[in-house]
Amino acid sequence: MTSQPSRGEFIAMIAMLFASIAFSIDAMLPALPELAGQFTPDDPNKAQLVVTSFVLGMGLGTLFTGPLSDAVGRKPIVLFGASLYIVTAYLATLAPDLETLLGARFVQGVGAAAPRVVALAIVRDLYAGRGMARIMSFVMMIFTLVPAIAPSLGALLINLSGWETIFYAFMFFSAVSALWLWVRLPETLPADNRRPFRVATMTAAMKEVVLHPVVRLCIFVQGLAFGTLFATISSIQPIYEVTFDKADSFPTYFAVIALLAMSASYLNSVLVVRIGMRKLVTVMLTAQLAISAVMVSLLAIGLPLNVLFVAFLFWQLSLFFQAGLTLGNLNAIAMEPMGHIAGMAASITGAISTVLAVVLAAPIGLMFDGTPMPLALSVLVLTFGALALMRLMNRIEDRLPA
């Protein structure tokens, strides 16, 4: 019989499952120039679609992985998703054109949806409320290490043997994390608590999720918050390369900022118990709105590039810092009323918010014009929308019976 892992091992295991997502996205960023040169030299912005196509597949796959885990258990779905992820990662290395590569990335994203959603359901099986938010804060803190090193690792692998090597690293990472879960974590969903996978059941759960006023608004806030993050990640490498002529040092700057942003998750684990999830998210969105407004103003003024670069670094740090203080809390807020259908609720909320984020982020990335202005303006608008919805959510939740 599998022994129960310690709390520290459990957090590390869940963090590694989540980290497969960040690794799959951020390690690709240094490859964008090479992919653009090989597959789409006439329109290099299209290379960014290797990021958003993966996220889109993950969003759509998210819709089914949770309900399936509610029906057959958490572990089998994680292992199946990892297998699909590994196979399509290999197929990506054989891609003869951009369309085939994007197709492989899309299906790879579908496979990646399993660890993303089921890991969240596993946490919800064992924790709730602020306790869940605290666990997720520690998970996100460890998770942050992966995007810190992923671009540097991606650049190293490209230099060793081309962009295809990155996909072999994806395969290895996924295999290790899936094997760890298989060997060390007992099934967290007892057979008596499982729900058969039926279309009617899924429809009923979707109706319950969408009709809950707080959960519904939280999904849209998540979508807007993820949209700012994915838009930034898609555009970040071209901005460093084209705007600031710092392509070679991009992985280093990205790593430093990600490591600094790591403190946000630790800070969240402390603050969320004291002031609550809703207030913390609201405060962070308000701060981000002000910082993004300043960034847009500085870009409009037309300061020297060296000054703009320092401002851009601070703004990028604020975006990553905000993610550490909002995304985990938004997940916990959305899941709190849905404990009785945790896997299905995680799928529905994750699918809608992720697809919304891709719909917003992909056009923003394609609007890149050699300056950070399209990204900065877009982040300003999305943050304003997220803050408005968060304030509305707070008013509604205050009126709900305790």
C-alpha cells in the first residue's frame, strides 16, 4: 500500500505537476526566433502561436479531465494525460511546417490539462478555504522556480542541439512527475465519492458553476488575469530582442524577475490568512492598474531606451508579482462553493478562464509592432476589467447568506 507523503513532499509533488505547464510555455520562448526563421520568416509574430496553441489545447482539455477524474479517480487521469503529452512532444520534433507543429502543441496542451486540473482537485480533496489557499501559495512559490530557469534551460538546449531538444526535455520532465505521483500518492478520491461521467451530469455541473454568481464572476476575473499573463509571456521575447536589443540576455533578466516574483507567493501565504482572499486580489489589481497606467504614460512620452528598459523591467516584475498574489486565491475562491464537484468544477472554471485568456492574449501578441505599447495598453484595459468585476463580486458575496 502506498504510504502517505509528508506535507512538504505533497506540496513539492503538486508543484511539479503544475510546473509542467510553465516549463512547456517558458522554455519555448528562446526558440521563437529560430522557429520564426525556419517556419514563418515572412511573419515572425506567428511563431508566438506555439505558446497560445498549447494554452488553447490545455484550456479545452481542461473541460474533460476534471469530470473524468471524478468518475475514475485522480491518478489514472494524470497518468493518461502525461502519456498523451509525451507522445505529442515527440511528434512535435518531427514537424515539417508550422501548422503541424501548432497541431502537436495543441494536443500536447490537451495532455497537459490533466496534471493542471487534477492537481488542483487533489488539493481540494484534502484542503478547503484559506487552508487550500495557503497550500496553493506554497505550491506557487515552488512553481515559480521553473519559469525562472526555463528560458535559460531552453536557450542551453537550443545551443546544444536545436529547438527539438526542448521537446525531449518536456518528455523527461513529464515522465518524472507522473512516476512520482504514481509511486508516492495514494488515490485521494474514494470510490464511494466518485461520480459517473455522463453528459447530463456534466451539463448539470456546468449549470451549477455558471449560475453561481461569485464563481461566474471569479471565472471571468481569472480569464482576464490569465490573459494579461499569457499576453506578456507571448510578447516578452520579441520585446527584449526587437525593442531593447537584449535577446542574448533575455533568459537572465527573465530568471531574475521570476525569482524576485517568487516572494509574492510566500507573502500571499502569510497575508491570505490575515486579510482574506477577496481583499488581497482587489488590492493587487488596483495596484497593477496604477502601475500599468504609469507604464503606458512613460511609453507615450518617448523616454530614452535605457530608461524605458528599467521601467519595463519593473513593470514586468509587477505583473509576475501580481500573479503570485491573485491566481491561487482566485482558484480557491472559485472552488470553495464547489467542493462536492471539485474535479468537474476545476475543469469548467479552468476551461472557460483559459480559453478566454487565449482569445485575449493571441491577438495581443500578434499586434506587436516593435514597441511594448500594444502589450501595455492591453494589460491596462484587461486589468481595469478584472478590477471592475472583482469589486462587483465583492458586493455580491457580501450580500450572500453566511
